[in-house]
Amino acid sequence: MKKDKYMTFFLVSLVLFITFFTLGYQLMGHRLNKNDLADQNKTNNENRDISIVKEENTISPNTFIEKRVHFKECDHLITDLSNANEEIINMDRDEYEKYLKNNYPNLRLISFSNTKIVVWEERNHLCQEHYIIGEQDGYLAVFKIDEKGNRVLDNLFEDRPINLLLEQDRERIKQGIIVNDEEELSDVLENFIS
């Protein structure tokens, strides 16, 4: 009888264990499936957020264009900051690179964001901050540098023919004396005019 009691107790316990184990497994299985769906939805939402960020990375009217120009002859770096013009508004990075390639092949894109774009250009001449003291029609002359690196006559001293100068000064003037600013220009001119 004692044996039957233990056997009955064992069988009831086994049936209860199997029943609760099955119920627990089924409940946990559904919960795991729901968590998997929640994780998938969260991932999908994150992907949607990422794609929205990508779509917003376009040029707006508030985007600044920073143009850096390196002049190789004088080794100056001139930076110009401007707002985006109507022609490039709403372009993304690829569209803007194509635009530069077609319209400004000398410019190279350095960085791109919806707030600021940086482009780079190198030129093989002096920048516009320099003056050249030289000769024009036999007279002492001062030239400015234009955007393309050409000499543009700024001042001609018709009362100062260069044939009155020393031979070595004439040669220097014929080659062109490059000065960096107006102060240096005044100092060098003073030597030739006085």
C-alpha cells in the first residue's frame, strides 16, 4: 500500500510536471515570437529613421559653401564663404559632385553636409593680394593680379622712365618685383622714385 501511494504520488507529479512544462513552453514560445516581432519592428523603424536622415542630407538655402583656393606660386590659401545659390538647392552629395564636374572641373569636393560644403581648388599663379612692380612702355609701372593670374596695369609712372635706373634695377623691374601688400609696395617704390 505504501508502494502504491508513492507510485500514485509519482504519477500525479509526473503528469503535473509534463502539463506545466508543456503550458510553460507554449506560453514562452508565444512570448519569444512576440519579442522577435518587436525586435524586427524596432529594426525596421531604425532603418526608416536612417533613410530619413539620408534624405535630409541635401543642400538647403541655409547651407554655406566654403571655397578654399590654394595659389601655388605664393603658397597663399584664400577662403571664400557664401550661401548656396538656387541652382544647387536640394542636391545631394552625388548630384553636387556631378554639378561640380560639369560646371567647375577645377573644384574638388572636400566635405559635404546640409549645413556646410567645402570645396578646394589649386591655381598655378599668384593670388590677388600681390602687386608686381614692373615696366610698361619703358616706364615704371605697378600691376595688380586678376582672378586668372594675369597682370593688370594699376598705375603707370610716366615721369619715371626705367632707363634712368641702374642696370641691375632695370633687370629686376623687367622681370617683375613681386610685393605682398600695399605697405611693401610703398617701400619698394620709394627706392625707385626718390
